[in-house]
Amino acid sequence: MICPKCGFVNTSIPTPNRIKEATKLGNCQKCSRVIFAQPTTKRTESSQIETVQHGESREDILLPIYLKYHPGCTSKKRKSADDIDREILNESNKIIHFMEIKERSNTLNAYRNTQFPYAKIETAERLYKEFELPIYFIIKFTDCWTRHTYSPTLEYRKGDKPFAPRYRPWQNSKSRQIPVMIDVETLEILPWRELCN
């Protein structure tokens, strides 16, 4: 398991592949925090459009928090918005990194792998070749903020079937939903706690 407070990975307590109910996993050996795993809480959605709109409105809330920890930086939505949404600019209006922000309704240790469409990795690969700038995937769980930095040397693992949350069963056959599998124990824990439990 990985501590959502300090990032210490305790290999003697494995992160569950998937949990079905809230579970206490143990205490962090480094900072003593009690670590719980809570599965995804969302059960239904009115429509996919509503979910996209909700996601965009949540991004409007999460993005200022992210920028607060990057003094002097601003964010600009990319014109093409091809799976990596944001350019982060410094005070000279120069791009310093690209960023995609996601929110999860589960705790960090609820699932061994966190997933998002593999197309985002393909876009990151193209951006990195063109700009040679960092590309960050910011994932806010209910108990912490994390970051995965795209690496051109990492062999990213694809899921074997489309990722469709249980409240979107119609996506079960969509090739666009083939996910990348990111081991949560490899995520960098970020130091801020806004909107976390």
C-alpha cells in the first residue's frame, strides 16, 4: 500500500486489486497515518453529457488549487485539446509543462491500478517529441493529490478491455476507452490537501 500523506510504500501490505467496501489497510510505517481504502462512490449518472459538464466544472475548481502551488504560473486550455488539456505558462508566458487533471471518487489505495484512456499517453508521446517539456497527469483522489510524470522510456501497459465505469455500461465495447494502467504505488504524492477527506 502507499501512504496518501507521505508517499511511503509498504510492500508488506499489498494494495488491493479492487475493494468492494471501505477497509482499513493498516498504518503507515513512516508517518503512522491510518490508511483506509474506499471504493468508487458514484453509482449513477443522468447522461454522459452531464458527466462531462460536471467534470469540466470540477476542473474549474481543481485548477486554481493546482496553480496556487505554482506561483506566477497561469493555465491556458490547448486549442486542439487532444487528450492533454492544459498548457502551464510562466510569468513570461512561456510554456513550462503540459497538464491533464483528473478526479477520482475513491481513495488512493482502493484499486491497484488507476486508469484513463491510453490515447492520453499517445498524445503525451507526441507532445514530448515536439516540445521536450514535462507532461503531468494530476489525479486527485478523495484522500490525496497525486502526479504521474510522463516518461518516454517507460513502457506503458494497456488494459485488455475498454474501461467503462459501472455507471457507463455502454462504453464496454468502445476502443477509445482502452485504458493505460498506472500502478498507484508509483504515483508521486503531492503536498496539498484541499478538497480531500
